[in-house]
Amino acid sequence: MHIYNTESGRKEPFEPISLPVRMYVCGLTPKNEPHLGHARLFIVNDMVRRYLAYRDYPVKYIQNFTDIDDKTIAAGLREGISPFEAAQRYMDSYFREMDALNVQRADEFTYVTQYIPQIIEMVQGLIDRGHAYELEGDVYFSVPSFPSYGRLSGRNEEAMAAGARIEPDERKHDPRDFALWKSAKPGEPWWESPWGKGRPGWHIECSTMARESLGDQIDIHGGGTDLIFPHHENEIAQSESFTGKEPFVRYWVHTGMLTMLGEEGREEKIAHSGKFITIRSTLEQANIPPPALRAYLLGTHYHANLMFSEEQLRGTIGRWRRWVEARNTALRLKAWAAEREAADAHSGEHGTAEAELLAAVKTAHDEFVAAMDDDFNTSLALSVLDELAHRTNDYAHSLGGDHAPAGAAHALGTAATMLNELAGVLGIVLDDVAPEQTLDDEARATIDALVAERTAARARKDWAEADRIRNVLENDWNVVVKDTPQGPTWSQRES
């Protein structure tokens, strides 16, 4: 198993420091409704966690909330409430949307406001070790005191100085120095500290929470590529300067940005400072099934940027439903085959078709693991699901008549189980709940009656009437009918 490590710039064999695997993910700054960029970030890290567990690595997964920050303060001012109320509002939104997307909850969520004493202790420790200094109530980290600063981002001193302009202060000893503690401004929340009233800087929060929850060194640190500099660069400097242990993180795993075209046709990161699409509007107003959205966001390798396309997203609905239909067909025909095998009371070796399906199942498992072992290549893993669904359907459609081949039930059950298993590793549920959400019992009864009428028309070879009913089903009810040797089945098309 290999993972791309941002710090080394190459794929490395996965060798955790110890077990359980210690995994920390930079979480939400709760300042607005979670958007699709957040969905991609947290789905990717959930996928990493699930796959490690699938490969028998126990994982301790920690994710933080930056529940006090310039942006949460601005959100409170915008909405006429306290920054803490604003943060809680959008943390509640996070849990609602992530539950809908089948993102497993962290083993522990850490909140900045609950770690203030530990943050103060770490800041004081950096001062004591000669890595930080106070300026009239503000405390800054001294970048020159950490010679390897810049090794994560690969930026030279000039580029880092330019990036440091987001924290301008002519008093700083070096332009690259960054805030560990900020003195209180009028109207802002504050805590008492050895340097007066104030609040933590952004970067020290994650260093403290990661260390307190996972120890001095961790295996995997997740986050977006937009956090490489300065946030994660600064985390390394703070943490290693405080503990004296290197590396702070064994594998830096960064998720690419979700982008979209801006007003001038330029590709831009989806962010709250500009154009963005909320998760809620995508699931509810656009009527996108959560498993399909999850599959879409995993359809491009996690480290690459993904240009959002509504057309491709809607195309993924059909892709996901093909997996669902293949699984459901296999389960239905498994029951049919088991009944007939029992009635026939015959035995014997599996036929060629059954052996080929079982071989396809094993191949799918092996190719899936090979893809995921290669730096979580979900794009290739999803293609494996496509092929397994195709092979399962081909076999299912070959069945017919009153007798089932020996081993048919076993082959179908094995294929259905593997489809569920591999999709489940990616957190993609193969339960097609969309029709149940949009059709009541009366509507379903009407559709069943129309399907029965069409079947009767086909039986008497009234093809014109059968086609008419099919058109009614497709145009009036958005329903597609499929004819199989065991009878017709129907499902709703994506909107």
C-alpha cells in the first residue's frame, strides 16, 4: 500500500508509526452552510479511513472545528448573533449534511474553545524554547528559529515572505513570522493569558489539538491543498519546535480543490468568498441522491482538482443506479435460482457461465484492492464496480426458463455481496431509495398496473399498444421498463 506524501513529493510505502493509525483532519471553520468543496474534502478523508479499516488497520480519527476565528466573528456580525451561536449553527449544518452523505463521525471532534488552556501552554512553551516572542500582547512564532521552514510547500524565502503579508505587522522580527496569540480587539471574544486578554492564532490551534488528542507524532494529516501554505507549514514548525520530534506528520494527504467557472470564465476554487453551491441545495433542490453525489466526488483522484459539472454529476446518478440495479437483480434472481435448484434436487459442478462470474468477482476484488493500494485511486476503483455490475447483468440476463443452472444462486449471491462490499468501502450505499421518496403507494400501484397492461399487450403481440404504454410510463411517470427472462422490472430515471 502506497500513499502520496506532499512533503516528499512522491508515493511512499504505508508504514504507520504505531497502531492504531493516528489520523487528524483539518475540519470546518463554521461560518456558513457547508458547500460541495467541503463535501469533497470530508468524503475523501472518510474514504481513506474506511479503506484503512478494510485493510485491517485500526484508525483513531480526529477532526477539529475552528469555532472561534475572524470568520466566525464576521458570521456573527453578519447575522446579528454571537460568534459562538453562528459557529454552532453551522456546525449543526455540518453534521446534518455529512450524515446524509454517509460520512462517518470522527472518533473525536475537537473544538478550539475547549482547548484554550492547552493552547496557552504550548505558546508559552515555544517562548521558553526560544521559538516565539511577545509584542505588546501579541505573540509571534520566529520563523528563522526553525531552519527547515518551507519544506512542505517547497516555497523559497521570497515566496513565503509574500504569502506572509496576510498577517502584516511592522513590529515583527521577520516578515514571515506568524501569530500564535492575538491581543483582544474591541467587541471580540477574549480569554485571559500571560500576555493579556486575547485569543489564539489559527495555526497553533491545530498543532495543540492534534498533539493533545493523538500525541507528539501522527501518521496521516488530511486537509485541502489550499492549506499547505501557510497553515500546514506553520503546524510543522510549531509542533516540531515544541516537541523536538521529527516528523510531526508521517504522511501529508492533501485533497485537491473543487473548482467552477467564475464570471469571467476563469476556473476558481469553490469558496465562501465567491461562488459556491451548498450541499443542501444539491441534495434537496437539485434532487441528487446522496450516494450519487458521493460517487461523483470520488470519480476524480483525490489529489487532483475537480472542475464541477452538473451534467457529469447527473450522469453519475445513472452510473450509481446501474450498480444498484445489478445488485438488486442478482439478489432477486438468487432467490429464484435457489427455489429451482431445490426443486430440481440436482447437483453437480458449476457450469462455465457460473465459473466465469465467480472468476469475475475475484478479479474485481483484486483489481479494486490494487487500485486503492495505489494512493487511493478511487477513479479506477469505481471502474471496477462498473465492470462487475456489467458482468453480473450479463450473467443474469442469460438465465431463463424453468430451470436454474447448478451453482447459479451461489454465483449471483457472491456477485451481489461483492458489489455491496466494494461500494461500501467507498461509503457508497447501494439502496435505491429515490423512488420511495418521490412516489406514494397510489402512484406505484398505477405504474404497476401500466406495466401489467404492457406485459399483456406484448403477450398478445400488440406491439403498438405496448409501445404506447411504454411512452406513457417514460413521459408521464419518468419510468423506464426493462424486460428480463423473469419478467419486467421498472425504475425511475434521474431527473
